[in-house]
Amino acid sequence: MLFSSEQAVRRHEADVLVLGSGAAGCGAALAAVESGASVLLLDKARLESSGCLGGGNDHFLAVLETGEPHDAIENLVGEYATPSSGTSAALVASWGRLMRPMMELLESLGVEFIHRPDGGYLRTGGFGEPGAWYVNIARGYRTKRLLAGEIRRRGVQVLDHVMVLRLAESRGRIIGAVAYNVLDGVLHVIRARAVVLALGNFANRAVPNSTGNPFNTWHSPFNTGAQYVLAYRAGARLLNLDLRQHATLIPKGFGCAGMNGIMDTGAHELNAEGRRFLTGYHPLGERCPRHFQIRGTDAERVEGRAPFFMDLRHADKEALRHLNDTLMPGDKATWPDWIAQTGLDLRRDLMEVEFSEIEFGGLVEVDDRFATRVPGLYNACVFYSFSGALCGGYAAGENAARGMAGEMPGWPDEDFEQERERVLRPLRVRHGVPQREFEAAMRQVMSCYMGMVRNERGMKLALEKLERIGASASRVMAEGRHELMLAHESMFLLESARLAVLATIERRETGRSIYRRSDYPELNPAMNRPLAVWNESGTPCTGWL
């Protein structure tokens, strides 16, 4: 038997419930427990390896008020609190204020921030940002395990391998969540005085990459849009599903982060003619914001000037050694294996690169306290990167502990055994749609109509096709426990994909994200603002803020 039919529904309670144990969830849990709250932290993976940080990270973004150019919180605010960002100056400033304290915490746990000979931190630049804000980390693959150890030492109640499927609501307030254990099928019902969403900033696996393996992704393939879908169903507003769509360039066939470090080492991107071309798309050339690099590279592809290569043969030898031996393995530990198997020597060879999959993201709207419009619900995933996740999570957890309900809510009045049967249904379907085929069909639609070039007619076709795929959701079948988890992930992916298409139809311009609208190829200054999506009696609505 895959799951025992005798398993009971298990109940838990905590002052603050944190959904997702990546960097943002860890930050939220630490802040809430420091505030004196009892905290329950859950994730479908294990705390020591969950989230994007579980795979490693080579840097921590920080402005440190050193007096050096562009090294102040006001510079961070100027970069990230833009008219279309959906984040206020106060939110960004709260991130900036937490950067140094979080670095001090991490160093106390044994995270190895790299120092210059003069004692200052070794920092490098990022795509288009005005300052060298990225503090380099050695052996970054250890970071998540060190952070997890501190979470457990502080007495946070941790539920590993438990996947949240919906939020529990009573009298207009979020009072907990319903989840299940992906290993044994036990249903977990948690009630809490405040709930923090920390389930990741992106939905991966929605568009294929060149390998055909949907799990060979730039960031964690297990980020599937639950952050947005759960919030949307609960009544929160989602912002910028049309703008927060990202892609990068990756070493051909090797899905990994690291392009930030590669470009800062001084890489020249070359087209098939051996010519540098990015200055034709942005005055900063290879130092441009990432979405300009992606659109510029795709424009060259359309003109027939693919493939593309990174040329590091001219780079400083010590900087190149640092990239190859410290930064790249810190982001993905299999980098040395890939280098050995390909025989690539960055001092001698060009490195062929290609487009990653597209990550579909957004922002659950919050006020300056990281609170959503739904009472009791907070958002820890406001900012990108390890730094943004940890600091934003900490701020959300701190505010959740301050704003939690005065009394513990009652248990939801539901038949949870019936809910457990719904969760396990794909295991009982015998002649339905295999989970892999269901998800692959969604990916094919998104690849055709939501790639680098889009138009309104195509995206409306995409909505129709995704609707037809969704109609078969009750017939999805899973063979085994792992496929059951993937089946529920596929449902989140499908719904987040539909919302992303809907929002992108409304963004009738080109220039603020990675894609190009063939029917609206120019930037429209009137659209320099956030776009909201929300649920109104089961119908998705859109509107400009």
C-alpha cells in the first residue's frame, strides 16, 4: 500500500505559521521566535536543503553605508522602489536596514563571507546596478545547512516533507493551513494567529529548456507558483505577473545560476560572427540589466546570429580562478564535474551559452508591514536573491508576530477526512491523464504562446488551451508518492501560468521585461506602474495601480 488507510488527520497550532522553509521562511521563523511567538515552519522538502538556497549561493547583496559611492540605503531604494516595481520606499529601506544584521548572524553561524586584504568585504557588481553590492561567499553550498541548524536550535517546530495545499479561513481572516505529508499521506491541519507565505518568488517548469528535462532549471524546479495561487484564492492581490518574468543565459545544457558572477568577471558575450553586440541594445553593454541582455540576445537569434558564447580569455587570472573555484561551485556544487566532463578551460576556450527556461513570477501585494489585504496573511517573498529573501522574510516574520490575532482561532469546521481523500485522488485514478503528460501539455502551450515573442491573439489562444487542460485536472493520475506531489505541483503551475498570461495580455508594450510584444513593440510611458490581478467571486480581474 502506498499510504496506510489508518493514518489519522493530525492537528497542530502555533502563534505564527510559516509556509515554506527556504531563505525567506527561515528569516520569518527566526524573527517570529525572537519576538516570543511559538512558530511552526513547514515545507515539502527537508529544511536543510529546501528552497533555492538549498542548492547553494555565492553572494549576499548588501549596501553597507561605508561612504563608498552608491553604498547607502538611499541608493538601494532608488534602484528597487521604482514606479512600476510594486514595492514602496519604506519596504526597500526595511530590506536595507536588515542587510548588515543578517550578515552578522550568518557569519556567527559559520557562513564564509570573503574579505579583502584590507579587512573589508569582497564585493562585486550585478546586472545594471550602480554599486558593487554583492558580498562574495566561499563554500556557499553549506549556507542552508548552517541556517537550518540555527532554526532547530531556537526551538522552531519544523514539519519536513509537508506540502501546503490551501489556506484555512474563518470570518474573513486566515487562521491556518491544510497540508499533507508527501511521504506518508497524513493530512496536517494547522491553526495559527498569523500566517506567513514564503513559498518562493517564481514558478519554474512552465516553459521547457533545451535539455527537455524540466528539472534541469536555473533555480529550484520545485517552485511552482503556490505562493501566488494560495494568496489569489484567499483574496490577496497579485502584482506584476506581467513584469516579473525572468530568464538568464546558462552554460549550454547545464541549468545553473552564476551569470551574474560570469559577467562581473568581465565576460564578453559574442554572437556566431564572433562580435560583441550588447552595446547595440543598451549603453552599458555586458553590464546592462539582465532583461536587456536577454532581449538583445534573442534579437540576435531572430536575425540568425546564434549560437552565443562567453569569452573570458582576457579576464584577470586571479578573478577567473575565483569565479571557477569559488563562485560557480557555491551556486551549484556539480560545476567542477561539468567542467571536467566538457574539458572546458575558461582561460583558453569560449563557453557556449543558451537561454534558460522562463521563470514566471510576481508579487503578493503588501503594505509597509509586509501584510496582505487579507487579515492574518503576510508575505515574506517580496524581494529577490538570498539577501532579499532572508531580510524580507525576517521583516515579514517580525511584523506577523506583532500583528497576530489576540486569541488562538477555533479549528475550521470541516470534514478533513474528505479533504484527505481529495488529496490522494490521483493515486486512485486508473484510466486518466498521466501527471507528466498533463504538465507537459501546459508547458507546450506556454512555450508556443508565452515565449520571448508574444502577441494578444496568441495569448488568448493560450488561455483557451490552458482552460481545456485544466478541465482534465480531476482525471490526472499519479503512480506513487512522488508523482502525487508532482500532480499537486502541476495544478499550481497551471493556475499560475493562466494568471501570468492574463496579466501579460494587459501589458500592451515592450521593454520592461524579457519578452517582446510583436503587436506592441514600443515602450509605453503610461504603463510605468504596477498591474494587479485579483479574484472576484471566482473570476480573475485586472487593474492598474
